[in-house]
Amino acid sequence: MPVKITILYDNRSDNCQLQEGWGFSALIEYDGCKILFDTGGDASAFASNADKMGICFDEITHLLFSHRHWDHIAGFKEIIDKVNDKTALYVPKTFSWFLRKKSSSHLKKIRVVKALEEITPNIYSLVLKGGFWLYEQALVLKTPEGLGIITGCAHPGIVRILKTAVQHFHEKIYFVLGGFHLLYNPAESIVQAVKEFQKLGVKHVAPCHCSGDHTIRQFQEAYGPNFHKIGTGTILSF
Ligand SMILES: [Zn+2]
Ligand SMILES: [Zn+2]
């Protein structure tokens, strides 16, 4: 039962037919679920990428927004009327009240997650405080090889998110994919973050979005074949 991840929106692109831009969106297929995690920073580019990649919004079982920032919610209006009414919406606390209200006319299940919540026995939402009046949700998958963690912007701190997941599940981390938010960090703290990943036994890494080019290079050097370069259009399995 591998995890299949399709990157629908990222700062970089893997495919010249698709549009890149500041933001993040990924479709995660695992354990019989199709989870859309974030919707990018530009609504029409998000919709066009999803269309070109043959994504059927009607088949999405869970819709998750990592946090309320514009580069993760731009496609909200594109998606909300197109998912079926059984799609469950998961948002962290401090997510836009207006968008939650908008979804309530169409979706039957809306969950505002405050800390950790089981979505299915193998899929979890982990919410941590990421700043003043800002909470962020990461997706945690339990796989036979260890935990799979997907982050949006990692405002609570990427290492803190990983440590919290390990403390809770007592399992090694198989892969981490998404924005690591180390873009403005000094070089030493990026070296430190890579060391922390290794100490935690993280097997595979796929940093993108707000990770920063320097961070991406550092992880590439440290992880070799277990580093995955990703961008809009990447499809990968773990
Ligand atoms: Zn953000
Ligand atoms: Zn972001």
C-alpha cells in the first residue's frame, strides 16, 4: 500500500505544461483516501494544473488546508463547489472563519483541529501553533515503513513538527515532504536542521515551496538518493 503524492502547485515546476507560482498544493492517495492538501497561491493556475493532470475533484475524500495564508488557500473557491458533499474538510484553529462558513452550505463534515486528530486509523492531522494567532496543520500518515509527514509552510518549525509526531506515535519517520520554511534562516541553522532530521532517522526528504534553494541543496547533499527534487507536476510514491 504505497503512498502516492501528486504535486499540483509549487514555486518550481517539473513540467512546462503546468504553471508554477509561490504556494503549495498536493494530492495524497493512501489507504483508500484521496486527500487534497492546500490549493496553491493562484486559483486559475491551480485549477488549470489540476485539470491538466486529470484530477477529478469529485473523487476527493478529504480536503485539508494547512493554514490560512493566501499561498495555500487560493483555489478554495475553485474546489469547494466541485467536491462531493461527503468530502470531509479539515482546517486548523484560526483558519478563516469566512471560508469555513462558505463551506458549511455544501459540506456535511467540517473539523476544526486543535491539536492531533485521527482522520482514519492510518491518517492523522497534527496542529501546532505557528505564530501570533496562527495555527498550522500537517498531515501524518502511518505506513509500514514509518511515518510520512506532509507540511504546508511549517510555520511551527519543521523540526518541532517532526519531534511532536515522533513523541506521539513512537515511530521513525519514513519521509517528509512539503515546505520546510527555512528560507530566511541563517546557514548554520539549516545545517542544524539537516542534523536534526538525521538524528530523528528521517529516511527520505522532499523539501519544496518555502524551504529555500540553499536548504534544498543542503538536504540534497546530505540525503543523496533519498533526496527527492519535487515541483509542480511531480508524481512520486513512497
Ligand atoms: Zn504561511
Ligand atoms: Zn506558504
